[in-house]
Amino acid sequence: MNIDQLEAFIYVVQLKSIHKASKALYLSQPTVTARIKSLERELNVELFTRQGKNLILNQHGKDFIPYAEQILQTVRQGKNQIRKKTKQNEIIFGANSITSNYFIPHALVIWKNDYPDINFKFISGSNDELIVKLLNHEIDFAFTKQMSNEKVEQQVVLDNSVQLIVYPEHPFARGEEVTIKKLADESVVFFECGAFDWNFIYKIFELERVEPNIEFKVDHLEVAKSIIKNKQSIGFLPLLSVKEEVENGELVVIDTTNLITIKQQIYLTFTHSNVIEKIQNSIERSIQSFYNDNFPIVGNQLKEPILNL
């Protein structure tokens, strides 16, 4: 029995998926499966009941969880103790993809300027991956979406609502009323990357019994923005992704709250506030400076994120 086997077991338990566990561990799915099977051979029992491709935690697995967690916790405590002695001024944090691309570069400059003696180590990952790393004490805090996990604390810090984005010369940007039927006549770029539920938007067209004219389907935000900037389409995009273009006048945010509201917020997520308190002023300042006088500009957006620790 080794640490790799126990870690694979706990990740599968926490994420309820070999696929998600393999991504979080940066391993292939066969490798994770092999480690689980190897652990079961060591224990001479099956920890999961196999139903097709699904693994269901059985009673043996449930009974083994506290022992696996205790071993891993002891190893982590040892690593943390060594790290504290060798890198007392290191802070490790993570963020989901959109926050990584559009907020972290801005924040890191401020944090490092305020605390030049602290080494900031940054990890990008999915929301699920970051929560597991938090629970395993591999990172100090993270920027994620809202998560239903009683073991973590969360504070709203950024507004990433989905908004209708157009180019400056578009009639909607010049004040023309936005209706569902008018939207249905427009060429639309569809960003298909899980940033929001497209079905929620599609429903407003269904209610009016019209079909949206989706001419482009892309899986990259920068491609979607380029199509809009080149006046080929308009589209619904996460607010953080267009901040720079909105401030530069290259893109315009259209208020469609009379038709649809898709509120998305980014949360500062942590299991204890000790590290955050250490750099709290810088975190708050980086957030406030991100929201300057020109952004956000739509009435339903979060203008003054509040961080209360």
C-alpha cells in the first residue's frame, strides 16, 4: 500500500468520478483505475461496486475512508511542516479558468507589489479540482463559482454575469430596443464552454416561438470576442472576459434585464481565513481597482464587491 493508491481512492470518493479524479491528479483514467484495483488487492476487499463504467462506494469503502484520510492528513501535515520551515513566506492559491485569464494577472501585480517578500504560487483548475485541493490543504485559497460544500467558506468578490455583447456600431449599442424577435434576426456566436447554461437563454426564444440564428459555435472566448469585434455576430458572454474591450470601446454591454438575467459570481473560497487575513487589504484593493469608473456599466451588475472576513 502506498500514498498514491490512497490519494487516488480519496479523490474518486470526493469527486465521485474516475474521470474527474484523473484530471485533478493529472493522471490518465487507466492509471487511477489501476491504483484503485491495486489498493483493493492490498486490502483483499473491493471498495467500490462496479455497475458498468460507474463505481459505487460500498460499505467496505465507506469504512476505509477515515483511515485513508488520516494517513494522507498525517503525510500532508509533515509536508506542511517542512514547507513552513523552508518556505514560510509562500502562498499557494488557485482559480478557475475565466478568473485565471482575466483577473489573476491584474491581482498578482498588486499583491506582489504590496508583499515583495511573499512567493505567490498559482494553480489553475476546474472548480471541482480546486475544492479538492482546498480540502486536502494543497492550496491556501481559490477563486471559484459557488459550491455546495459545508467544509469551505465563500465570499462574493467578482461579478461574472453573462451579458449580451455587441460591437459599437450595432443598433442595440445606439439605443434600439432589444426584443426576442429582434435577437432572433441577429447572427449569434455561441460560446460552448460550460460558462453558462445555453438552454436558459434558448428558453426565452422558445417562449416567443422563434429560433435563434446561431451562425458560429466556438469553444474559446477570445475567438467569440474576435467574431463580435469583426462585426460578424453578437453574443452572450461572461462579463469578466470582455472587461478590457468594454473599457477600450471595442465592445458594448447591452442591458437585457427586461428579457433575461444570468447572474454568475466568483467567490473567494477557503477553509480557514489565516492566510487571507495576511493579505486581505491587497485582495480587497485588487478587487476594487478592477472595478474602476468605467466598469461594470450595466445596472444589474455587482458594483462594490464586499469582502467580510
